[in-house]
Amino acid sequence: MPVKVRCPSCSKVLNVPDSARGKAVKCPGCEERIPVPAQGGEAKSGANPAVKPKKKAVAASSDSDSFLANLDLESSVDTEARVCGKCGAQLEEEQTECPQCGIDSRTGQLSARVARKRALKGADPNDYYGMVIGDAWRFMLANLGMAAMSGAITLLLLSIAGGLVGLASILTQMPPRMFSLAFAAGVYLGIPGWYFHLTLETILATLARKTQLRTKFDLVTAMASGVMFTLWSGIYFLPASIATFFLIGLAGPPKGPGDPVQALVILGIVYGPILLLIPFVPPAMAHLASYSTWRGWVLPMMIPMAFKNFGQSLMWGVVFFLGALLFLLVAIGGVFLWASLGATMVLPLFMKAAEGANAAQVSYLKGGLAILAFGSLLFVNQFALACGTLFAARGLGQYTFYCKESLDLVTKAPEHVYKRKDIKLDIHGRPITPWYVTVGTILFVIAALAVAGFMIMRTFKA
């Protein structure tokens, strides 16, 4: 009858035929030589079983291979284990697709999902749904320092703009007053410009697979970005603005104050057309962050790109509203926290400082307290706005990364080849200057001399 032996190397149990007693067999798993005990604990040759028959096993090794064909190896196979027929990876009980190679165990071919994923040149757009919210949340938490810096930048820009407006109010001449007001407007535009710049930098950081946003504040860049954001919003949302004015004309003037239904209708008319364009923002922002930005300004070109990734565009709309909700929650929580700290810490200090002070000193203390309260609340508001912006911007970055193939983005700067112009030479080998350049130079010199002479004569007459 067969004898069961256990391999000392891999612990596999083998059923060995009775004719292999007193010899050695090779383990089919690890190829280790396994001695088979003889009948009754003794070898057939009558050798002492207490002595390890190493030499005998070596001598019998040439005969052991003939017994391998008679081994009952199927009895040692684990019939309950499920493995991939191609790569041998372990499969779960209900699993039909191999997690390693993607082969479907029922058909022996690649599954439709894996085949489509391998046909893609980049990431699978369907993976965007399951990861975008969690990734945006982690990115926002990793860049809370940038959100705090945004609050400080807003306070700085508002202080500069307020100072310029105050300067314009005391100026009497029109040119410096207009310059001061124009400069104040440019500085104020730096606030939305900074958030616009932050959004574009987040998209670029996401494409580079970075989780930490590193960008420096530059007033000129913020002002330029603010002008760009204002112009882009006016052009891109122009159809929504036209629809809003048309709906307001149809609704007519308000019938009376205090009507909640009328208030909801007005809010729907004002914000409804803009909210309908939210799913078409992601492809535009993706193009604005690329090397060629002009397509991001044209809504008709963005509409088909948004419909190619309509599910992802709608998912970003969800991310956008979650970012807006995050802004509201952080802002409200910050206001309540500030009110609690103000009631328990700031007001007692103010009351203590006001004891024994005259009216002028109390007035100064009240002004300082008002500035502190307003500045703190403004900082909390902008910190919350930065948190919501980073959350939504990360969603835009992941949208750009996962849908890059269908967005037709220009990811590299076009190569410019320098071509040398043909320069005509005279008989002496010197370049011949065109006649229009000579005439233009003479006219420019005459005009400059005339302006300089006029200014000198006006100075002498004064």
C-alpha cells in the first residue's frame, strides 16, 4: 500500500508507492531527496534503521527517478486553491479576473476593462470618479500653509488699495488722482488674480504628480492674472450674461419686497445660467494652464471637449460645490471661534486697558479693536476661500491629468526655427538700409527735437 512521507524542506506530503520503501525519492516541488522508511521501520536489506543510510540513499538515487512516474502527485494538490492559468497568481474565491496580468479565468483572454486600459496612452478617465474627492481633501490639508499665506496676501493687497484710495481723496489735481485710483483698482484685482494664479499652479503641480504646492507671491503677476481672469470671465460667461439679461426682461420689475418666491426666482435668473456653464469650466482651465491658452477663451470649442468627458465634467461640478461648502463651513467656524476668543480674551483686555483712560484714548482703543476684529474676520474669510479654492483646483488638476488625451492640450512649447533674413549689401559689402527705415528715423528725430524745444521754451516762459 502507498506510504505517506513529508518533505523536510517544503513540508509537502507525498503518496509514495510501496516499492519505494527503503529508498529515496525526489520531491516534485523543491526537488529535495526524501528518504522512504522501510517496512516495519527497517530497510529491505536488513540494515539497522537507527543508522542514517546517507551513502545508501546516494547509491539508490540513480534508481529513485524511476519511481517518480509512479507517485500519486494529484493527492498532494490543494484542490481548493484558485490560481491564474497564465501567471499563477492567487485568486480569491469569487474573483474571475487576475489582479496581476488581467486574464479572465473564464475565457482565458484579457478582460474588456484591462484591454481598454492598456489601449489608452495615459491614465484611465474612469479612475477619476473614485479618487478625486479624497485626493483633493489630502491636497488641501497638505497646503494649509498656502491657504494661510493667501489670507495674509489679501490683507496686504486691501491695505495697499485702501491707502491708494485715501491718497486719491486728498489729491486735488486730476492726473495724479486718476493714477492713484487706477493703481488701486489694479491692486484690488490682484486678489482674484492671486486665486486664479493659485488654480493654474495647482493644475501644473498635479500634472507633475506633486502633492505640495510651491509658488511665490508677486504683485505684478497677481495684478496681471487679475486682469486676465476678469477678461476671461467676461468673455467665457458672455452667453450666460446675455441669457440673464433676457430672463430679467421677461420677468419684469419686482412686484414688491419681502416675497420669498420672488427672491428665489431672481436668484435663479441671476445665477442659473452661470451654474449651467460650470461643467464646461474644466476643459477651459486645462487649456489656460497649458502652453497654448487661446482655446480656453472660446466656449464653443470647449463644449464638445466637455461632452467627451461629460461624466468627469459633472463630477468636477460636485467637487466645485463641495469646495464652496467647505468655504462656508470654515468661514462660519472661524467666525464662531473668533467670537468665542474675543469674548473670553480680547474684550477683557480692552476693558482693562480702558480703565482710567480719557475719551481720546478710549476712542483710539475702539479704533484699534475695530481694525483687529475686521482684519481677523477678513483673514478667516480668505483662509476659508483659499481652502475651497485649493480643493476645487486639485479636482481641475486631476481632471486635466485623467482626460488629457481627449482635451487636445498643447503640453510643449512650439519649436521656433530661426531663419536668417536675406540682407542686401552695397558694392562695399555694407548692409543697405531700406528707404522706409531711413525716413522713419528722420521723422522720429525731428519730432523728438520739436517736443524737446517746446518744453524748453515753455519752461523759460514760466
